[in-house]
Amino acid sequence: MDADLHKIKVDVVLACYNGEKFIAEQIDSILNQSHKNISLIITDDGSSDKTSNIIELYQQTDNRVIVISKERAGGVIQNFERGLSASSSDYIMLSDQDDIWHTDKIKICLEKAVKEECGKENGPLLIYSDLCLVNERLDVISTSFYQYSGLNPERNLHIENLSWMGSVMGCTILMNRAALNLVLPFRYPLVMHDHWLAFKTLESGRIFYLDKPLVYYRQHSENVSGGLGGNKNIFKRMLDVNRYRQMTKRVDAVRSMNNVDSFTKKMFFLKTIIKSIPRCETIKYPVLFLLLFMFSKRKF
């Protein structure tokens, strides 16, 4: 299998916005992967900093880099959809703008995908992995995102769990063409793109978890999405007006879902709130979840 693996083309979709501070490190870690047969598709959501200049320089110096747009897409979800729609390879991966990839990330994920597809019908398939949490200077916070967050990654392997609370991180995903065809176009409104990718794939396909930290998941003050804060910042997070604005937008998106029953909307609502609380799971905060559920009795 290793002998033919290098022949397989992988598209890496990197969605960016005002990422001048870290994006070069992210791009370098992708272009320096042990699996070289890639295209790096970059879609910029109308950055106002030097991001555009940085990605143009990479496009000029490496023919594997393809910048498809620098126009405003409307947000991180729409930006990823635009990038995924430009993909043409049999396997596709997603990248944020501020992390660093393990040197063998593509190779390890691709090996798993090919192994699981061997001798089987080419149905929808998605691979995801653990992450290593690091700070802005790349000092290790935790070697396991899931352990640090108090989340069980294998809950995502069951549709009844994934339907209301998913913890598949988009920057760890590898999916095959069958899965991509299934998830495109995105059906709006969406809470987040990574949950949509995992849920739709698992509806009629298979997903697999790799218990290896293949992404150095950088935590800093300028994260566009995701991110975990320590206990010392809890009051700062509670008073973060932008956080509440984002949560309100997501709740409004859930409320406006068409052809979705009230119970499912409530589950999506709970997931939206839960994802804003670090290190949070039902078993750890039963009273909190009871209060949230009571609050979710509101009309959707």
C-alpha cells in the first residue's frame, strides 16, 4: 500500500481571514508534509491585513498552491464551502490558518482511509483525529485536546450522539470524494461546518477516529473559530460581548431551520451553548445541563 500511496492526490482546503500572524507557519507545515502529492487550495475571505500578500507569494513560488479567491464569502462556513467546491481530488482535507500540522498528518490519515476502503464499496468516508493543544509560542498545553476538554471522541462515531453534539474538529478531517459530494452544497443555516461534514457523512457512510494528535492546535487571542480558554480567563469570557453576539446568531440560525422538528432544534440549541463552555460534558455538569434544557423549553 505504501508503494502506491504517493500516487494519490489530496486537496487541502485552507480558509483564511486576517491571518497574517501565523498563516505562513501553517502553509509551511502543509507544503512540508511527507506526502507530497497535494494541492493547497486557499480561499481568503476578504482579509484587510497582509494575508493576501503572503498567500500570493506562496502561489508564485510553489505550483501546488492555488489561491481561488480573495473576495468576501460571508464568514468561515461560506469560505470553507467555497474552497471545498473548488476541490477535484479523490481525497480532501481542511485546514485552519493558525495551526501547525504533524509532518505525517496527510500520510497517516490517507493510510487509514485507503485501508478502510479496501475491498469495500466506495461509500462516504471521513477520518478525524486528536489534536495537541499549544499556546501562541507552541508550548504544549496538553497532548490531547479531547482529554483536556473532557470530551469523549468516540461519541462522534454514533449518529444519535452526533445529531445533537459533535466534537469532530474540522482541521483534523480527511474525507473522500463520495463524502464531499454528499455534503455539498451546504444546507443553511448551519451552526458550524465541521459538524455538518461529520453528521452528513455518518448518515449514510462511515467515520473513523485516529487516537493520535496530528495537529498542533494553537490557542491565542485572535482565533477566528474554536479555541479553549483557561480558568483564569473565565470572567473575561463571560463578559465578552462578541461571544454573546456569535451565540445569538447561532441560536437564531437554529430557530430559522426549515423542515426540522422542535426537539431537534432544541438539541442544536443546547449544542450551540455547550460548545461555548470549555471542558464541558453532561457527566461533569448535570445541574448546568438541567438548567439549559429547561431554558430550551422556549419556542423554536
